[in-house]
Amino acid sequence: MARLSRITELSSVDQLIIGLLILYLFVFAFELFLVLPCGGWENLEGCNSSSAEAALAAWQGYYEIDPYWGAMPDWYANIMNAQDTLYNPFWVLSLFMFLTRRQDTRWFRTAMIVVATATMTTSLLVFATQFVHPEVTTFMKLSLLQVNALWVLGPMLFIFRMHRAGASGV
């Protein structure tokens, strides 16, 4: 059985990563609260179940800054579906690996680099399309950066941490 570590026994970088992973999992749960009643990201527009209405109200602020969020194009829905089926479940595994001090195993480092790169790449793709959208104001761009920057900065930190562990021969 895996022994959980006290967070204070880990490096400050690993503690920060654990905090980011917990944030990612919280957002994942919050996204599922929105998308499951509607049957998928591509069905958000026009979704009117009672639980969906509560979820939509909770996400209202994000609807106001992301021009694609309500009427989600297929490419964006595909990114969100990949996030919810591939990336987000990997963050659960990642949290377990860090809490049990297994984060430096070779297979996990490789997987973390791959998933972090995919997360960062798709986030940058979404940023680029949001920023050139004709209806996005400067305020909306700044808001989108504040809300979503951790999906670029977090993976950059993960990649840095995994490369550092590999360079030290762990």
C-alpha cells in the first residue's frame, strides 16, 4: 500500500504542484457539474435541464468573457472533451504520485511531460482564437488571462520539474 507523505516533507516546488493539481481537480468537478446534465460540451447551447440551469448560473461570469463558451464550436468542444477524458483524469493520478513520492519515476515523468505539453498547447490555441475574436474587448482578454493562465503556467512548471528530476538522475 502506498504511504502518503506529509506535504511539508516535499519540496516547495512539489507543494506548489500539489496545490495546482487540487485546483485543476476542483475546476474539473465544476466543469462536470456544467457539462454532464447537458450531455456534452457541444450541447451547452440550448441545454435546459434544472441542474444545467444551476450550473449555467454558476458559470455566468465565464460566459461573459469567453465568446465561444455558450455557443461552443466543434473544435472547442473537442478540446474540452479531450481535457475531460484525458488530461483531467491524469491530474488525479498525478496528485496520487506526488503525495506518495512516486513523482520521479521515469514513466510518470514522461507521461507528465506529454500531458502537460498537450494541455499547454491546447490552452494556447484557445487563447489565440479568443484574442482575435472580433467581439473580445481588452477587458475580456485580461479577464481570460487571469482565469486561464494557470493552464499554461502550471504545465510549464510541471515540465520544468520533470526535466529537473531527469537531469538529476532520479
